[in-house]
Amino acid sequence: VLLSGAADTGLMALVLKVFTDLGVAPDITLVDLCSTVIEQNRLFCEDLKIDAALFKGSIHDYVSDPFDVIFAHSFMLFFPRDELASLARTWRNLLKDDGIVLSTDYMATSLEPVWISALTHEEIENRLVVLSKAAEDAGLDETIIAELRRCTRVFLTEHHLISQSQLIHPSEMHESMRAGGLDVITSSMTQTLRIFSPDQRSAHFKTTLGILRAERKAETGAVI
């Protein structure tokens, strides 16, 4: 299993839960440009006693034997539209012939340049509650917790904005994936994935992976 980019340890944790629930112990590789992400995941895997391969660098520069599955989350939106086909080709070259890519991204519902907030006020407040509880459990004092809350609120309210025109439209994604040699098996839009709980996100990934596994088995007789 290849994780193509990860902002933190969230994707690693999600993928581990999905495969644990499926009764599978996968060999996991993470590729990311950021040293902080690599170190976070190294410590995370060390704590869980998981042997994962970690590579700091561009996904385009990574060379390996082919994978069964590539997971990506909020990854395509960091690439200009004219580079998406190249990303798809890179993924295709890293996949087995019957391999799959499972990716979730913010998608534009239109190409109009309308600004939308990625998080509602209620969602921000809920995240601040979780942050405060984690900081208290870590033994941080009230002054530091208050500053963490202030900085987080500023970031989420003033910087966590996405323009529809900056997002990829599903039609653009489909075209780019096909241009890069990938067949789009299934694609769905949801308004609520960003506020799913970890268990709900896991169930979403697991259900989608299960559908794809069944389709691959029916087509090739192979099980991913």
C-alpha cells in the first residue's frame, strides 16, 4: 500500500484501521515532501510497532516495485490542472496492472470563482474543544492552551478558505486520470465527508475499497 502524501498521521491511522477491520496486515509506504510529516509518521509507527517504509521526496521521484493500492487525501488540489495527467501517469507507473487508486479531494461543484469556507463556525468550535482537551491531557498550562486556541481559530477562520475556481472539477479530474493511463472506475461527490468522524471516514474508505476489490475479483479473479 502506498500513501501518496500525508499532511500528518491521520491518513496512516485511517488506512491502518481500514485494513485492520478487513483482517489484512498491509506493507505500507509513505511518500511525502515534508520532513515534519515523515518524522511524525516515523514516531507514530514506532509507537504502534508498525514497520512502514518512509520516503522524503516528490512522488514523481519515487521508484519502487508496483503497489496494489495507492491512497491519497487532499493531494490532487496541490497540483496545477496541467500537471494532473503527469501525476496520474506517476501513479499508474507505481501500480500493478490490477491495482487501484483511492483518492478523496475537495472538488468544485462549479467553475465559478465563488469563495467558500472549508469549515463552519460550529465545526471550528468543535475542533477547538478537541484541541483543548488534547492539550490538557498533555499537561500544557492554561496560558499555552489559550494561545493554541487563538492561533488555531485565526488559521481556520482567516486562512482555511477555498475558491471554487482553485478546486478541481470532477470532469477535469476524470479527463486527467484517463490522460495519465488510469481508468476511472467509480466517483462520487459528498457534502459531508469533511465533517465525518474518524470511524465514519474509515467506514467510507472501507466500503469503497470493498466495492473495488469485488469488481477487480470479478474482472480478473485476483483479490486486492
